[in-house]
Amino acid sequence: MKVLKKAVLTLGCIFAFFTYGVQAQQRVIADKIVAVIGNSAVLYSEVQTMADQLQAQYREQGFTPERDLENEALEKLMLQKLLYNQALLDSVVVNETAIATAVEEQVNKLIEQEGSIAALEKKQHKQIYEIRDDIYNSYLEGQYAQVLQYQFMDEVKITPGEV
């Protein structure tokens, strides 16, 4: 009888341990949506990446911003997504070969920085094709937004009297 109680108790503890382990693994948040503009979502990881890029850019310039970098990154990403969605509605045309070339250059630069494709995949926690797709989508959105901005600026005419 004592052996049976010990066996049941031991099995119960093992079951509880594995159940807790599975529940703990399910609580991990990989990424979350911060904002939605049109059909595009701004992810928290995108905001973090943009904030890191802004910080590196400001360091190069010797500039210390007074604004929070995450807020500035979110603002830039939201503007880019807004312009991207408007560009899709306006049927704006972009040069996709230039985008593909820029993406390959960026991927090769990242591989060179990390030393190998495997090291890059391990750091990013993604396969190389997923990294390439993420960079391509980012460049594509940026290109659409830039072309639309140029079209807006082309239509603006300022007379000397307005200055």
C-alpha cells in the first residue's frame, strides 16, 4: 500500500512538472502588433530594429536626441506604412530589380558581419529565406513610400510671394 501511494505521488509530481513546463512554454510572446495602418501591421520587433538603427545613425552624426527613440521609430514606421498603403491604392510603380539588388547587398552585408549564414540564422532566430523576405518587404514598403512622397512634392509649387 505504501509503495502504491509513493508511486501515485511520484507520477503526480512528474505529471505536474511536465504540465507546468508546457504551460510555461506557451506563455512566450514572440512578437506583438503595436499598430495597424490599412492592411499593414507594425510589429514591436520592427520598432525595436528601427530604434536601434536610429540610435546608430545619431551616434555617427554625434547627435543626442531628446525624443524617445522608440516613439520616433514608431512614428516613422507608421508614416511609411500609411504612404505604402496609399501608394498601393494609387497604383504607384517601383523598380523591383533595384529593390532585389539592395536586398541581396543587405543580406550579404549581414552574413559578412556574422561570419556565416548559420550564425546569422542563429542570431535572428529565422531561416535565411525569412530574413531575406523581411528585408525585401521592408525595402518594398520604403520604396513605395518614397515614390509617393516624391510625387506629392512634385505637385507642390511655391511662388516667391508665398516665401
